[in-house]
Amino acid sequence: MAPDLILIHGVIYTGEGFDRNKPRVVEAMAVGGGRVLAVGSSAEIARLAGPKTTVRDLKGSGTVVFPGFNDAHTHMGSAGQTKLNVDLTGVSSLAAMLEKVQGYAEKAAPEHWLTGGNWDHTLWAEKKLPTRQDLDKETGGHPAYLSRIDGHIAVANTAALKAAGITGKTVPPQGGAIDLDANGEPTGILRESAKALVVAVIPPPSHEDRRSGAELVMADALTHGVTSVQDFSDWQDFLVYEEMEKEGKLHLRISEWLPFKLPLPELIKMRAHHDENDEMLHTGMLKGFMDGSLGSRTAAMKAPYSDDKGNTGLPQYTQDELNKMAEERAQADFQLGFHAIGDKANAMALEALNHAKGVTSQAYFCRPTGQAPQPMDEKIACPEQHHRGRDRIEHAQVVDQGEITNFRLEGVIASMQPSHLLTDMNWAEARLGPERAEYSYAWKKFLDAGVRLAFGTDYPVEPITPFRGLYAAVTRKNEAGTKEYFPENKITRGQALYAYTQGSAYAEFAEKRKGKLAPGYDADFILVDRDLYTVDAPQILKTVVRETWVGGRLAAKGN
């Protein structure tokens, strides 16, 4: 077939050789039918042009071509609702937070819930958690529930606590906590599973709001060079993505995770709802939560926090319960992925994955496209649908050397977000102490141990731009360049780019069609204004994406 598009006289990184730090760079690329058809010299690729082929000469354009980024960990639904509601991203003080809340409250309809959040008290000089009384002064009678940036704690005002029936005598669910003041009354801070008590009484977003939020965050991803995301949002958000696809308006590839904790029959039904071989949209792994976050001091630790003696975090499961659930879901041929930040949480996750290791999915191995799981038929071979063997741990922020070795032995992928370090380095060592901090955000230690990495952002916990993550991975410095965090765990640019493209593709069973610009691969690529492989590291942060292409079609255009 004749190409739809040919790029010539360019600087095109195919992605091949990133992992060996010997990147292949070519001058030209031919694209057709949504795939890369050929790469090579300008002369040989130009000869492939047909009468309807668009030929673009990149000479003198100042652009460099890279494979599109695959963000291995996002929350698009919550990001969309934050953008539509009370967005407290980056507020620099409690006073600034309350001023923003007051502005939203003044414009809100009567009895409307104020939701959203993304506040981060570690950015504030006083580093004091907000209280319900703080919110009460500014919310004008509106119930308010505002999540911290990591989503693991939230603050609710008095009206919201009352709506949920929460008092000083309320017993929190397993894995949760309700902070109480000196009088035994709720402060408004809800931790981990206790958040669900209020969430259950908040009116859910309308379909229209979910759609509006989805459009905003997808545009955000595409304009920052992200062509694929592996996402954990509500099922209702997945239905919105499905609607957009049917209308021809889904331009971002999405692999949607399902909640590990849901009953197995419900998970099987959800998996069967949409074609698993759909390259734009499908369901993927099961996401389970082992613990919380370091910023909230809810990550599960083997020993107490260095700056909070007696607190070892909040595990979300007992080991026996977790092992049993992991085995059941492995038998049903689900890929498993566990959020685990603290060293205890990572150890629990690894034990559960070891327990499920080797489990064969006899009951649900063959799944004809678009049909519910069927009993095993030995006459039907469908290994491409077999999802065991690439289990993951999301975040893996604090992992000691022995457990890093276990990642390799169990074949577990470390799905990590380097940009977290840009925020966390301001307080992580105080939380952990120097010995544990040495094994935190340990990208190089994982690679040296032979563990596969997949990179993402945890959007909206961090901005979806991949360039902050690349910068963090290769420098381990803050954005000002004034603070460095255990530099021995820096990795090379090739390793970071690989983790953000082919590593994340491997983590979703898509490495044979995504992550590099080679014949037969998806034509997902970006044109940026600088060479990410050669510019000075601080310049990576200033990268501008001029164009983003998905499946050989222009999906977003920048400056």
C-alpha cells in the first residue's frame, strides 16, 4: 500500500536501542493504515510515495520525532472531575486553599456539594492538615469533601460529615481511620477506606460532567505527547470513553483497569463487555490497594515512620485474605497489579503474587472476542489472550534490596512514577530516615537487579507531562536543580525513554505493536522542539510538543 504520510530529512528516534543506550536515528518514515510502513533514509522512503501521499520535509523545522509516550498509571476520571470542580492543585498555603474554596462556594447552587481537591499540605509553611472548622468558615453551608493530592486522605466539612453520619463514635472500616481532636470529635480528616463513608453519600457526577471532564483530560494528555494511558477510573467513565469511540472522537488509546476488590463474577462480566482486542479501548489488569501514601503517612511500613513514631501506616488487607483473592483472580486469567508504596505493602504484594504464581487459568483461558469467558476447550489455542505472567506493583516507592530481588525472581514489573520524586524529595527522607530512603524511588537498583520498569505519572497526582518524569529519572534533582536525592539511583535517558514507551507497552501486553517506530507498529509519534536525548537535562523540562499523532492521524497540535 502507498503511504498516507511520509516524513523526510528529519531526526527520527525509532525507539530501537533505547534500552542499550544506542538509539537508532533515521531520516525518514512512511506511515499508512495507522501503522509505520518503513523507516530509513530520505531517498529510499521518498520512493514509496503514491499520488495521494502527503510528503513533509522536516529539514530546518527544528523538530525531532520520538515514539508517543505511554503513561502506565493514570486516573483520568478523577482528573476530569478535579478540573470541573474545586481544583486546589499547587495552592501554597491553607489561606490560599480556603480562599479558592470560598470562591467556588459563592458560585455554587444551593445544597451543591463542593468536591475535587488536589491540595498538598507539605507545600505549606505550616504543614498543618486542614480541618472541618477551616472549611466551615468558607463553604457557606455547602457540604464539602476535598481530597489530598494523592487521593489517600481527604478533608470533609461538618455538613459532609453529618450527611455521612460520622461522629466521634463512628468505627472506621478496615484499613481506614477517622482523625479525632482532643475532645474526641472528628477533625474532618478521613484516611484511606474511611473516605468511602462520605463518598457514598455524594451525588455522582452526571454523564455530561464525566464526558466534559474526559474531553479536557484527554486533550491535556495528547498535547503533552501522551498517546496511550493505562487508567484506573470509574466504570461509568469507561462507558464515556466507549461512547466517544463509537462517535469517532476517542483519539487517546486507553487500557482501563478494573477494581481488584470487586466480586469475581462482576469482574468477568465487565471484562466481557468490550472487545479485548480493541487497540483504542479495552479493559486491562485488576488494580488493588495494599496501602496509602508517604505524604499522608498511610503507606504500610515494616517499622514506624521516622517523623511519626508509633505509626506504621494502614495496610488494606490481611495477608491471608489477599492471597486468597489473588489466587482466585489469577485462576480467572486476570493480570494483577497492586498499589504498594511502603516496604511492608510491597512485601505483602510480592507474597500474594508468589502465591498466585503458576496458577493456570483453566476455567477461563479461552475467551472468544466479544463473548463471555467459556470453559476450557483444549482444541482451541488462544495464548494471545492469556494474561498471566506480567503482574505488576504500582509505585514500589520504598523497597529494600531483598524485596527488589524478589521482584526479579517473581517476574513482577515495577510500574513507577519518577515525577513523584520532584514533590516527595522535600520530605521523604524525614519520613523514612536515611537507611530506608536509600532504597526509595530506586529505579537504578531495580534495573541492576533485572527488573522491568514501566513509567507513568499517576495523573492528576502529578501533571501528565512525561518530561518532568524524564528529567527526574536522569537527574534526581528538583526542578530548580538545587536539591538532589540519592543520585546513585539515576538512570540514563535511553533507559528512561524505554520505560516510558516500550516498558509501559510490555506492561500491558502491547510491546509487539506499541512503543517504537518500526514497520508494523502503531504510528503513534510526537514532534517536539528539542532532542530529548542530547539537550542539557534542565532543558527537558521546557520541551514543547508541536504535534501528536495517534494511529497515523494528527490528534493534537501545539506551538
